[in-house]
Amino acid sequence: MGQPVSVRLDEQVQTTLEEVARSRGVGLSTYLRDLAAAEAVRICKERIRAQSENVGRYVTRSKKAEAFYSDWGMPGLDRGNVGDKG
């Protein structure tokens, strides 16, 4: 289990978030925890995409890396269904 976090919200922000939480049938703490968890997932996916892009750029600039990946092929390419319209 994680550690408690204390957050100070101005009155208008708190009122708005409480209204949204209530409309979803949860308390403010649960709503804020869900928001934070969703944001953490988004950040992790963003980092993975950025790292994948870095690998892709490296592979396009490195003959050694290109040769390494060329042996793997591309999923679906051997079956001819990548980019098929139907």
C-alpha cells in the first residue's frame, strides 16, 4: 500500500472536484487517486514511446543495429498483411 499524500486545494477547485467525484459515486480521495493513477500510466506510456523512438532513430543511423534487427523481420510482413486494405 502506498503512503498518504496531503494536497491543499483552493476552495473552487475542491468544490469542482467534489462535484465530479459525487457524480461518479466516489469520494474526493478516490477520485483524486484515480486521476493520479491514470496520469502515471499516461506518463509511463509516453516515456516508452519516447524510448522506442530513440531506438528507431538509432537503428536508422547504425548499420550494426540495422543488421541486428533485419534478422528479426517485421510481424505480419512475412504473411503479407501489413498495410493490406482488405
